[in-house]
Amino acid sequence: MAEYICLFSKDTLIIKPPKKSSLFQRTIALWFAMLCGFYLYGTCLKHVGTFTMLKFQNIQLIQKPSLEAQIPTLHYPKPESFSRGECALNPVRFFAIISMQRSGSGWFETLLNSHINVSSNGEIFSVIDRRNNVSNILQTLERVYNLDWFTSASKNECSAAVGLKWMLNQGLMEHHREIVEYFNDRGISAIFLFRRNLLRRMVSILANSYDRKAKLLNGTHKSHVHSEQEAAALSSYKPIINSTSLISDLKEVEMITARALENFNSTRHMVLYYEDLVTNQTMFKSF
């Protein structure tokens, strides 16, 4: 520590010793320095811990694949009944239209089949022998998605998307566990199509059932009409609805729909409503 030097005259030089710091002041300074050190250390440790935690969380998110990444969306089937030729390298998407009778599924499937490279093969499982056990169901699905199932809708070699129409009461609900597993393994997209207005659906069911016997269209029965004249002929029938069981019947349909969505929740799927498609056909652009 520097000494204080005082010069009083030309020949006199007085040197004063430095003032001594008290022990109390030194102790206070030491404690203050220690407290500052602990505070800075704790603050830095907190920031480092937070950064490390975020870093590990980011790594876990990156390493964990999503369900979309696990399920293949593009397929290259190799049919046994024919050769795809130059289209062998063209990818194919798999889908299934899952619906209920009189919900617009026939109209919707017709729209899909109007595309030159889309094949929807209708209600394949309306035939009981194809759905009487899980083994037959899976074998039938394999033929469809391997492009070995031939109908008037089949586009064969250059199909870009292939599927079928499947009603809930055609073995789908009874064997849903095995079917869900198959859908996920094969990367099949489920397209649920329902009606919002369940009362109109009930009227359509009754009218269709009546026409099976009455055959209003020139002595023939058609489940799906394709002209205004045919539609007007069928709509002339006014069915009688049992008002006593009406509410319970509609609730039962709602429960079946909800159960189907719950059973197939783990699959890649979308839910559409007939009324929405009719009033807003721009929805087809999202397919």
C-alpha cells in the first residue's frame, strides 16, 4: 500500500505510515464478495439447466417418429393376374369408404370413379361369404389392394388410388380390431361418410325398402337414381314413420356412428358428411 508523503520545507521530508483497515470492514467485504459469488453461480446454473432441459426435449421430439411417418402412404403393388408394365413405378394409394346405407356413399363413389386413375370397387362385402370370418375378409382385402380384384371400376395398370365401399353392418364392426391392425400395417386411409340429417336418411331407407317391392321405375328397382325424373318418381312415396320409436332409433344410429369412429380412431382417417359435400363441393380439392 502506498505511503503518504508530505513535504513541508525544502530540507524537511516527513513520511507517514498508511492507515490500518479495521478487521470488521475486511470481514464485511469478504462476506459481500461471497454472497455475490453465490448469486452469480446460482443464476448461471439455472440458465444452463434450463437450456440443457430444452435441448434434451428437442432431441426427444426429433428422434420420436410420428404416426404419419410410421405408416406408408405410397405403395407399389405387384398383381399376380397381370403386369403393370410401364406403370409399375407409379405409386398407388389405398383407401376405404366406410359408411351406412342411404348416406350418399354411392354418389360419392361415382364421383371418385370419374377420375381416370381412381378405382373404388363398390360394396365388396355385401356378399356374406366374403365377410363370414376374419380370414376371408383379409384375403379379400389383399386381392383388392394388390390390384387383383376386377370390377367395372377397375383401372388396372395405371391406378393411382384403389379402394372399396364398406358398410358398417358388413362385418366391419364385428372384426374391427383385426381390420384396424390391417389398415395400419398396409397404410390404408379410411374415409368416413355419414349424414347429418338422420331423419332424412330414415325416410330414404323406408322409401328404398318400399321400392324393392313396388318397383316404381317402370317395373324395376334402383337403389340409386341418376336423373331428376327417377328421383321424382321415388320421392312420390310418403313413408309412415313410427313416432313411438323414432327418437330411440335415431339415437341408436348416433351410437353406432360414434362407436365406429372410436374403433378406427388409431387409423389414418377423415370424416365427411353428405350434406357438406353437396352444398360445398370445393371440399373435394382437399382430397
